[in-house]
Amino acid sequence: MGTSYIDKYMEETVQIVNTIPRDEIAKGIEILKEVRDKGGRLFILGVGGSAANASHAVNDFRKIGKIETYAPTDNVSELTARTNDEGWETTFSEWLKTSRVNDKDCIMVFSVGGGSETTSLNIVNALKLSKERGAKVISIVSRTGGYSKQVSDACVLIPVVSDERITPHAEGWQGVIWHLMVNAINA
């Protein structure tokens, strides 16, 4: 293989860092500060690799950011019971209803595509409920941003620099951006 694949991946990473929307990152940081200062909660939604990122980010926002933070995917028993009894499409929205999501709270979405009428319906339904209840939305997504971008108060859209590597770049940059945000809210 040599280094050609490595060089290409790194070149794409530089392209992303040079074009990522810093103004949206700044908006997200301000929203997070506001949520923390008024005693709101942060709910992080993601599926697949983005669910793993959500779990890690919960730790950081709780420990470093001092924000009460949760990810519904961290409780596999509840997640699978809701999937079995109610269907996948409402796993997050029903979880948020039980958590009494409200206008002091924020939803953070980690997703490659951001959800649509045919994909990630659990994220889409959770966002519909959250907006109805006045919660803020921050998303870190790629492709076109999907439904998440449409309803976000701050949307960090990871640019597509390679059709073959959309997912690894999107999920890798989720980590870069949330680490930046969680540390910036204390700066």
C-alpha cells in the first residue's frame, strides 16, 4: 500500500480543517454556555459509530463542561425495549418525553447524513419533539446535513471531500468538534 492512501486521507483532513464553518462552531459554543448557565440539560443523539461518539461526549460534557448530559443509546436495555415495543423510529422521541425535554435543554446530533424521511427517523422524530418543546439543537453532520441541518440553531456541516470516505471523516470530525466545544465553554 505504501503511503499513498495515508497521504490522500491526510490531504482530505487538511481540506476539511480549512473549510469547516467556524461561525457555526462559535454559535454552538454559545448555546452550550447558555444551557449550562440556566441549568438545562444536553441530550446527545447518534446511531452506529455516532452513538459511540455520543457516549464519549456525554462523559466530556458532564466532567469537563459541567453540563448535565445524557445519551439515550447508553442504556441498551431501554433502547432495545423501546425498539421492540414501540419501533425504532420513536426510540429517541419517547426517551426524550420521559426525560421531559424542555426549553432549557439542548439536543446535540451526531450523524453522517442528519436524517430524512427515509433514514434516521429516530433522530428526525426526536428533533421534531425537541423543537416543539423549545429546546435548542446543535448538529455535527455531513453530506447535505439532512433534517438536522434544517432545524438546527447551530449546524457544523463537515464538508464532503471524498465520496469514498464520507463516514470516517464525518465521525472523526464529530470528535474534533465536540472536544473543541467542551473545552471552549470553559475558556
